Amino acid sequence: MGTPATADTSSPTPPADSDLVRAALGRPVDRTPVWFMRQAGRSLPEYRALRAGTAMLQACQDPDLVTEITLQPVRRHGVDAAILFSDIVLPLVVAGVDIEIKPGVGPVVAEPVRTVADVDALPDLHPDQLGFLVTAVRRLVAELGPTPLIGFAGAPFTLATYLIEGGPSKEHARTKAFMYAEPEAWQRLLTKLSVSAAVFLRTQVDAGASAVQLFDSWAGVLSATDYAARVLPHSRAVLDGLGDRAAGERDVPRIHFGVGTGELLPLIGSAGADVVGVDWRVPLDEAARRVGPGYSLQGNLDPAVLLADRDTLDAEVRRVVEQGRAARGHVFNLGHGVLPDTDPGAITHVVELVHELTSRA
């Protein structure tokens, strides 16, 4: 985990030198940074009150709501990073695809992609459509001060599954059938989606985000062979699309996360990540072995453990912290998002415990 960083007591540490960024890059930290996927959301009563009567996709395009919702968990829990309040399908919606998020169901696409012509008819996302995003990110950066903001986008494969299936799916049979039967159209579809995701992330970084996360919810349904040949190049294109890091273009840490991707971890890292997100199925010391020494890890407390008794929760947090020491750097997180029924007090407790266990002061 490295030696302790020297604290600067003369002025607040800038986000670019925060423990989150340092851990992501494998540099010494004062303490293991903590944030939670879906930390801004239904587990917080203040979120539910603020969102009342406002549709999800409407809220994601309102800079006032985005700013306040993103800040809520930072104020309440004392996490070490904010994650932009957004939705995985938002770039598609902004571009002009008819998608509705139905409560209890998820994103539902009015006209699913089923043919080559459907792929070619998909609208492109343009930077000038993202003024609301620029406004929200700039406000957040100003409000957060030394706390880094993580930008967010959905990965091409996961977005493709929603477009092709028409909504959430367990088997993703239509997606795989299209991938196998229409290889050229599949290539065009994922290329189009990778360009969109890169535009979405570039906009956030240019407005001041200190790191980004590419979220591939459903990549775990693929074999390693199919992922490597048919998906990995497009995820790499998203992260490469941020710019030439050697030239200092948008040189921010890249986090890449997928669910059920234990067999894909080395490949996920090779897509251009600095940090490989790990769900709860693979212990972090084993994940470190699989991805190799060139990556930091993020994770990987089972979200359901937050619903358990305090002794069980503490034991699991200690286990994750200890196993995370095997990686070059560790960002403590869940293995997926915060569950809606989670007691906010349990989240705050985990932040405090991780800080207590890892403080180098």
C-alpha cells in the first residue's frame, strides 16, 4: 500500500492530489479512500424528498437537482469522493433515443434496435447538447473543494443490451444473437456507443471531474473470448477517447467496473483502466493476482452486508480492507450499488471504520 503521504497543513489538498486519485494511481495515501456506488439515491430520505414528483431522467438533466443530489452523501457520510448523479442511459436520451425509466422495471426503449437499419438510424450525441452537464459539474467542483468528483458513463456493451433487448434482461439472448448474426452491424453499434460515451466523459473531465468510471453492468454475461474480441476494443475506445495521457490530455484516473466479471478482470484492466472495479464474488487479494501489479482495485463489500448486524458488518469491512492491501492501491467501495433499504447510518459507520483502520496519521 506504500508509505504515508505527507499531509499539507497549510492549505486544503487539491482534488488532483486527493487520496482517491493517489490510490487510483498506486501512490501513497493518508488513508484508504471510500465512496459507494449509488451513494446518492434511494437509501437517503433527503434524496427521496428532493426527487418526489420528478422523473429520473428529468432530474439527471436539471443542474440544480444534479448538484444537490450529488452532494447529499458527501455531507451525510463524509465519503472521500462524489460520484456524478446520472443514469447509464442518459447519453442516449439526450441524443434523442426514446427511453423511459419505469419504476420497478428500469430503462425501457420505445423502439428497440433489431436490424442493421435500426443501428444506422440511431442519433449521435453532440457536445453542444450537454450544456446542463457542464453547468452541473462546474457547480459541483466549486462546492466540493478538495473532494474529488468522479465522472460517470455506461459502457458500450451494457448500453447495447438495453437498446437491443428493449429493457432489462436476464439472459440477454437477443443481444448475443445480434452480436453473432450481425457482426458488422454490431461493430457499428458499439463504435457509435463508444463515441457517445467518450463525448459524455470528456465533457465531465473538461468541466472539472477528477476521475471517471466506465460502468459495464452486464459484461459478466459474456465469455472471456467474446468479451475480448467483440467488446473490449470498444470499451478501450471510450477510455482512449479521453485523449492522449502522455501529452497530458485529460490525465485523470480511469475506473472500469462490471458485475459478475471475475473471469474478465485482466481484460477489464487492459481496456485502459487505472482501477479495476471488483464485485463481491472475488476476494480482493485474488483479484489483485488476476489483474497483476499494474492496477489499483476498487471494491468489494457485498451491498447486502450493510443490512446485517454491526458485528458482521465490521468483520466484513475488516476483511475487505485487509485483502485490499494486496493491490498497488485500494479504493474501498461496494461490489455493486447501495441497496434502497440500506440504513444510512450503516454507510456512515463503514466510512468511519475504514478511515480508522487505514489512517497513517
